[in-house]
Amino acid sequence: MKRKILLIISLLIILVIAIVLLANNKKQKQGQVCFRNYCFNVELAKTAEEINNGLMFRQGLDSDKGMLFIFEKEGKYPFWMKNTLIPLDIIWINKDKEVVFVSENTQPCEEGKPCLSVNPDKDAEYVLEVNGETTEKIGLKVGDKITIRGEL
């Protein structure tokens, strides 16, 4: 009887440790992106899974939040709004941390209609997604420089 209790307790301890380790691995890395005097606290998307999932299925996004996609090298990276529920401003940023293209107030794809990509003909190493209409509110435009802080 004591052996069974010890075995059950041991299994429970192992289960708790496994859950804690998985939770720590799933924590989204955080960073900060700043334009002039305005900063966004961002989730960092670096892995293929994080990049593919992006902000899909999010019901909302705080005005000072966003997601920064970080690519291994500069290139042309199209984005689409499949399974995205909220309008977004999508900002492409080159390796010199200069804004090279902005898609303002990009709308979610409509069910039953083709989901088109936004495909700027500009090289970027980073893409930032924030709430739709944010770039207009803060006056962000092509050519602006940014700073990025966090676990790049």
C-alpha cells in the first residue's frame, strides 16, 4: 500500500515538473519597439511556428502592444490576414531599422473570399504588427527609424 502511494506521489511530482517546463517553453519572448517617443511592448515571433501563428485568433490587442516578426535575413516577406480577427497596421522594417513599407488598417480576410497577401517589393528583416490606424495616430511613415529592445 505504501509503495502505491509513493508511486502515485512520484508520478504527480513528475507531472507537475513536466507542466512547469512546458509552460516556460511556451512563454512568448518579449521586447520593445520604439518610434520617436512612442513605444510598443511586443511579443517576439522568431520560430517558424511563431511566425506562422502571428496574431491569429486574437480577439483584441492593447493600444501599446504588438508583435514583432524577426527573420534570419533581410528579404521580401508577404503577410496576409488569414484567421486574423482584428484590423492591423503592418510595418516592414529593414536591417538598418528603417521603416520601408506600411500597410495601414489591413482588414481581416472575409470568410468565403480569397485571402490576399500584402506583398511589398521591399526587403525587410523585421515586420511589426500593431492595431489598425495606429501608424496614422502616431505619425509613423516610411523612412522613420526605430529602436528594438529585447531578446533578438
